[in-house]
Amino acid sequence: MGKYIFYICVLFCFIFVSAVVHPEENILQNGGFEDKYLDSLSMWTFDAFIKTDEAVRFYVYDKDSHTGNRCLGIANIEPNDSKAIQWVKVKPKTYYKLSGWIKVLQAENSNIGANISILGLLNMPLDLRDVNNKWEYMELYGKTGEDQTNLPVVARLGYYGNLSKGIALFDDLSLVEITNVPDSKIIDFSSGSFLNEKQGFSEIYSVLLIAGIVLFIIFMFLLVLFSKKIKFVKKIINLIKERIITRKYGKDRRKHERRRRK
């Protein structure tokens, strides 16, 4: 009996230790930018305020990665807001930690430099502009909304209304679910998910509804305006007809009276 109790205790200890030392699962795919497919980074899409090749270049940098063999490079040749985007499946009302390593190779008089954040998040948590050519760690914590199931993670050089010029490298990006919430500022991730499945459709529906109401008001205004104009035109036409008839009747009447006198 004692032998079985010993084995059970060992099993429970193993499970406990495994749970403690097991690393948090990174739900961000290809966060180290190691996987390429047809000369493009898998799981990532790219966008910029100015999309021309003369303004921005996205590339895989294989000479100075933080870990592994590759990292992501964003080069804003002209002042720009450029970003790599990945949509991630998340749980509603759940805390997450977004982290990664950034190295700024060049930044010219930028209000906002390199950063990792959530697409649609208007208040940027942190950014890096001059790190003395060293890799710097960045992290932020947030909570998803009540019905939120998607989260758009971005690696970015620039921001909304703040165009940045320079070169930045990104590596080892991670998004993990957490249970122990730190004392640091918690960001509302739902404000950065305006295109997710439910919230996105509701916002699109709201925009379409507002546009429909505006168009309906314009249509009714034009209809009333044109109807008044049509009534006015008809009134003028009727007056002209009455005058023509009156004149014609007056001429015929005078002719008839002349004949009677003769």
C-alpha cells in the first residue's frame, strides 16, 4: 500500500513540476520569421500608408537576428507607417502578453519609432527610436473583449498620424495567454480588433446603416425640392395656358361682336 502511495506522490509531483516549468504557449505563428514560402514570410501580411517600393521595403534579414537565422526588416525609405500583420485566434475576456525583440538600425527625427502593438489601437503603449544598435525587449499586456475571437498583432515602424523614416528589425515575437496579471498597465485589446468576426460585422453594419440614413435624407430632400420645382413649373404652365385661352377667347368675342354690329 505504501508503495502505491509513493508512486502516486511521485506522479503528482511530476505533473506539478511539468505545469510549472512548461513554457507558455506562443499562439503567434512564425514569430521568429524563420519560415518562408515563395520568398514571402508565412502567416504574415504587409501594409503601409504609402505602399510604393520607393517608400517602403519589407524583407527577411539573415545577418543580425536575435535568435535563429532570420528576422523581419522594415525599411521606411520615406516617412511612412509600415507594418507586418498577423491575425490570431484568441479567447474572449482573456489576458494576454504580447512581447518581442526590436532593433532600430536607423531612425530619423521620428515622433514614433519601431513598436509592437495591436491594429486599431489608437494609444500606442511603447516605441523604440534609438537603441544604440542593440536588441531591446518590449512587452505589453492586454485583455480581449467580451465577444472577441481575433486579434490583429502588428510589428510596426510608425503609427497612426505619425510617419517614421528609418530601418527596424523585429524578432521572436510572442503572444501568450496569462493567468497571473502583472501590476503594469492593462490595455483594452478589444479596441484594436475593429475587423474581427462579430465586432467587425457590427461596425460595418453600423457604417452601412448610417450611410443608408444619410442617402435617404438626401434623396427625400431632393425629392421635395424637385417636387416643389415641378409644382411651380406646372403652375407657370397653367397660368400661361389660361392667359393664352383668355386672349384667344377675348379675340373671338370681339370678332363676334363686330359681326353682330354689321
